[in-house]
Amino acid sequence: MNLFETFEFLSYAVTVVGLPFAIIVYLLEQRKERTNDQEEIFQRLSDEYREFLKLVLDNSDLHLLRRESARIEFTEEQKERRLAIFGILISLFERAHLLVYEEKMDKQTRRMWQSWEDYMREWLRRADFRAALPTLLEGEDEEFTKYIQRLADAELGKTILAA
């Protein structure tokens, strides 16, 4: 075998072995990058929710951290602040829905989404939040609106059964 044949054989070997290996490595890196991107999105959304909870704490007179909505007569200013806070929350939920939710999710995405659905359900158990939904959902993403409305109906059904 001369030098030319050796190089030719090596080029075939690289093509047969190296090219598929390079493709596999590329695909694995792409998957890893997608996972990192998803986790970064989830972390940013979690940070925003934590900031939202700080806002709720700063407005403790609205009693938004109680499981049951407060049976207090609010002033007009308090009603306006409460509606604004609910609007911020709906916006955050919509952003989470747009960035994380998929019809068919892999295990990791499903795990991340489940925590957001839990947050939504927790707020939807509040009668005052559910009552504000028609106003809050005006102009929101249609798929998100349908999704959160289904959750609201389910939570309302649970509330009625519990009573």
C-alpha cells in the first residue's frame, strides 16, 4: 500500500467513523444547550415570581397571602391595587405558559411546568382572583386564556365539592 492509498483509506475511515461521531456529538451538544436554555428561562420566571411575592408582602393590607380571600370591605384604592397585582400575576402566568408549556412535554419540561400549574391553581382557589379573571384575561393569548379558564373551572368544582 503506497502513501496515497493509505491517505485514501484514512479519509474513508474518517468519513465512515468520524462524521457520524461528529453528528452525534453535535446533537448531544444541541440537546444540552436546549436544556440549559430551558433551565435559564425557568430560573428567570422563578425569580420574577419571587419578586411578585415581595410585591404581595409589601401590600399586606390586601390579605393576598391568605388561602381564602379576605372577607373585608376594601377601599377603592385597595381594590385598584389588588386588581393591578392580579394583572401582574396573570402576565407572569401567561409568560410562563408561552415560554414553558407545550402540548407534549419531555420529563424535564413537564416537571418545570407542573410547579407553574401549582401556582396557578393556588391562586385560582381564591374567589376574588377567579372573579377578576374575565377582566384580567382580556387581550391575553388565546391558548393561555383557555388553559387557565379550564384550571379555574376545575378549581371551582373542587371548591363546590368541598363545601
